[in-house]
Amino acid sequence: MKTKLFILVLALQSAWILGTAIVQEHTLASGKVILLETARVDPRDLLRGDYLILNYKISDVPVNLFSPPATKDLPNGTKIYVALAPTTNQFYVVTRASANEFTPAAGEVLLRGKSDQSRWSSTNSIHVEYGLERFYVAEGTGNPTGKLTAQVAVPASGRSRVKEVFVDGKPYAEAMKERR
Amino acid sequence: MKYGDVQKLQEAGLITDEQRQKIVEHFQLKEDGGKFLVIISFIGAVLVAAGVALLIAAHWDEIPRGVKLISGLALMLGAHGAGWWLRDARKNYPRTGEALHFAGSLLFLANIALVGQIYHLSSRPANVFLLWWVGIAALPWLLRSAAQFALLLLGIGICFGVEINDATSLIRFDDEHQVLLYALLGLVFTGSGLLLRKSYNRDFSRVAETVGLLVFAIFSYPLTWAGFLSWGYRHAELNQWLLPALGALAALLALSGCRHLTALSQQWRVTWGVTLAGAAALLVTANFVAQQNEWHWFGHMTPLNTVAAIAFFIFGLLQVQVGVQERSGFLVNLGVVFIALDLIATYIGLFGSMAFTGLMFIVSGAFLILFAVFLEKKRRALMKQIKTPKEARP
């Protein structure tokens, strides 16, 4: 009986690992792919190694784009829904935002995030974290120079994932290999 | 009494094989030679898990993510599978098997980190450890493994520590006073261990008590440092109920668990229970002691530090006495070590003005050397007393 339960626990552990991988793979494969402008800083995680903290232009959402109107003193961790639309240079920018879920217009994608008041943002904007802020990289390659752009997969749920980061238009790993 | 000593008594013809067997069963003695194997095996398991974690952290772009995931999973299941084979199927290497299960549980954490890395997930760190803890929570009971139970306690400590240091947490407590919470958590473990003594899980009680008292001693010791907790900004958003609640839980567990200390007399059971509960009460009180308004370059003994130093000293003495009655070398050694550390901290805290510094050094240095000799003599005498059977004592 105990052996069966032990196998069940291992199966649950494995199921979580594989299940999470499948969900993420599905998001990356089926989500609408958009490009975002970003900049970075490079810390190190004890378990997962070097990573870039990506700070997007869409991370600071101007309060005047909120409907219904929002103020800067929004509670920390409030769910925020942000609609993005492409500009002429193919990068997506914020068109509107709300603390309530809404249906994006044609040509828009909807991202789900949380307000983060612990981070500095300009007086007329609210800082939003989308879960896209970390990009794990190979050991010792967390110091890129050049323009960074992130390719993000956005599923219908709005829980987006970073698919790739480009340095001056080249995939991150490839660009960093060339610079070694 | 050690297994080897009983063996020697039989070899010398002082006891029969049957008597040897009865003594071994009575004291639940285990073969001594296994200890080295256990230590080596567990160091090996930790090294393997740490090595895998570092390889994951190095993040090799060249390896496809599917291969990484399958390799991580295979390593984890392989460690558990090999552990089960050695411990339960063949039953000839139980300790190595336990060490492999231990590695398997650590590798589950490594796999969670791997998934997070591959898909660039930026979840709260506390959730990562909570997920790991939930994933391994049933294993101590399913495998009847003290090592898994110790890992579970460690997991609680890590989850708790990461959670209270998260600025978005409901139980946020990220200032210097958080040591009080860890010390209280140690007392909660100790109290839980005492309660486990009379339950189906009594084989885990020793682990909980040992880990608990060690955690309590390590995290309450800084209170004896001059100036500790006397100055510093306290955030208004810190949780207000967590510390009293944990203190009440620790006191309750200690008071109700102490009745299971059957080796102690009724008077000492009550004394030790009240001591543990009193320690919890003092830790809670320390959180509400007013801080100084002025900052000093060199910390000096505040009333809080003085009370803590005296209380810590008394606690150590009582712990040694309980250790002697319980025939626990660990309790005695831990008590003596932290009494010595308490004295050193107090000595440094009471360090006088510059004019007397030289004289203080000489007098106190000589005192400490002599006191160290005295403590060592006392420790040896106590250890000897523990090893001597009760009946043989005068």
C-alpha cells in the first residue's frame, strides 16, 4: 500500500513537472507572437542561474489610459488588464488598461499583470508586472550590449510568456556566442 | 551505551548472547559502523543534488529543453528508484537507499527550478519552495525516513523565511526582529517533537526535538549581543499577529508535550515545560520592547540584551540538567556550548571604557581560559554520568 502511495507521490511530482512544461509549450506554440522593446539589468538566481531583469516600455502604464480611471495609489498586487496594439515599427504599445477584464478590439492583444508599487514609476503611471520580467541566460552571458527586444507569446488568457530575446535583432544565445 | 560496548561485554564473557540481545532491544541500540556510511552517503546525496542544481543554473543553451526536462526527471525518479531498490526491495543497503531518496527529494526542487528557468517563469520565490514542500510532504511517512522528515522541517523553515521576507506577503516581517520568529519556529518544532514521542510517529520525535532546539539556540543567541534589536527602522506594514500567534503555539506545544518526557521526574517535566513556554513568552516580549532613539557606533548592552543573556544562561543550565536525566549527549553538549557562547557575548557587551581595556583583556582572558577548563571538566563529568547506568550511580 505504502509503495503504491509512494509511486503516486512521485507520479504527482512528475505530473507537475511535465504538466507545467506542456502548458508552457502550448502557450509558446499557440499564443499570438508580439515584439516589445525592453532594457535589462543582470542579477543571479541561487537555483536558476544568471538572468536578465527585463524592464519593458509597457511596464509603466500611464494612468490616463485606464478605464474606468485609476489613480497611482492602486493597491499593490491589483490585477491589471492591458491592451496592446502594434505601431508602425512593429512593436506593441499600450492602448488602454483596466483593473477589470475586458475584450480586446480587433488587432489588439490583452495582457494580464499585477500592479507593483514597490518599483519606481513616473508620477503619472502605474508600474505593472506581467510575469515577463525574467529571462534566464547561460552562465556569464548576462551582460549584453545593444538593443534588446523581446518576442512574447500571448495566449487568450493573457498570461504571456517570453519566447525569445533578441540582441540587435539576433537571438540572445547566438548573439552572445558571437561576442565571446 | 553503544552497540559496540555490549558486543565487547559479550566477547569478554560477562553476558550471554541472549542477554546481549535483550540489552540491544531494551535500549534500541544500532550498529555503530553504520554511522560513517550514513554520513558519507548523505554528503554524497547533497553533493549530487547541489551539482545538478549548479549544472541547471549554468543554463546550457545547446541542450534542447525537452532533453533537459527528461534528464532532470530521469535523475529524480532514478534516485528514488535506486533508493527503493536498495532499501525496500533488496533491503541490504537501507542507509544508502535513504540517502538516495534524500537526493531524489532535493532533485524535485532542482526540477522545479529547471522548469522555471526553461520557461522564464517569474513566480514568487516563496511559492517555489512551498510547491517543493507540498511535493515532498508525504514522503517521511511513506518511506518512514527520519532524513525525509528533517528535510521537511528544513523546507518549512525555508518557506517561512522566504515568505516573511517577501514585501507582498500577508505575513511580511522583513526586519531584524525576524530572528525571533525563527527562534519561535524552533520551539514549535521542539514542542511538536515532544508530542510525537507518544504517537505512531515517535521515530520522528528525536529529529524534531534536535532540529528545534538547535534552531532555537542559533536564532535566540543574537539577542545576547550588545545593541542587537536596539536600533533600526521598523516598517509599518509588518505583520502584527504572527509573532504572538507563533509564541502561543510554541508555548502550548511545549507545555502539552513535556508530559511525555517519562525519563524526567514530575517536577522536572513541569520545570522544562515552563522553561520552554517561558522562552517563547520572552521572545514575543522582545518584539515589543521600545527601541533607542539614538544610534551608537558601538552597540552597548541594553536591558533587552541583559535579560536575554541571563535567560539564555539559565535556559542552558536547565537544558544540561534535562539532558543528564534524559541521557541525551546532544542536549548536554548544546547547552554547554551555548552557555560558553553566551558568556563570550556578555563579556564583549560589558567591555568597559578604553582606559580599562588592557586590564580587562588580561583579567577576562585568564578567566575565560580557566572557565573553559572548568566547563570541559564539567562536560566530561556529565558525559560520564550519562554513560553510567542509573543503577550503578551512587
